[in-house]
Amino acid sequence: MKMPNTPRRRFVLGLLVALMVMPVWAEPDDRHWDEDEKHDHERARHALRRGEVRPIAEILASVATQVPGDVVEVEFERKRKRGHGPPRWLYELKIIATDGRLLEVEVDAANGRILKVEED
């Protein structure tokens, strides 16, 4: 029996995916963030504790209202805006839209604002 593809189901599936990858994230000290990627999970956890980023559950709930679909991948990374300025935390989500397209959604982790939506 096929389960109905409801927005609630898509949200729950996306949340489960995010929770599965969550223990991989963290962050101790931002001074050398680009030198040692193996410590990214520690830096992310530290950023969350300091209030620099929003929790993934909050981000997923917000994005689900604006870009409906199934979240199939979540990345948490630090990038510079257009290669300049201070680095900032981003959530990069892969979402299979309700029309079947695979979308890449870039979200500012500090405030939850969607920065970019593009077809992947």
C-alpha cells in the first residue's frame, strides 16, 4: 500500500534525514575553520550553542512552507559571500519539489532566510 505524499509526511521525512546527519555537525574555534574540515561538526555545535545559527528543525519547518517537497540531503557549511567578507554558516538543502524537480536551496543558518533556490 502506497503512503500518501502529504506535506506533513515530507516534513517528517526531511526532519528525519536532518536528524540522521546532525551528529556529524559541530565546531570548536572559528579561527581555522577552513584549515581542518574534519572538525566542522565541532564548530557547528559550538556555533549553535553560541546562538550564531538556528537549529535545523526550525530551518526545515520554515523552508517547508516556502519550498514544498521532500528534503533528501542536508549540508551545513561555512562560506564567504561571493568570495569576500567574513564567512557565514549556511544550510544547503536538496529538495525534490512536488513537481519532481531536484532543487538546491541555500539558507542563511543565522536567520533562516532563503538565499538561493536553483534547479540541481
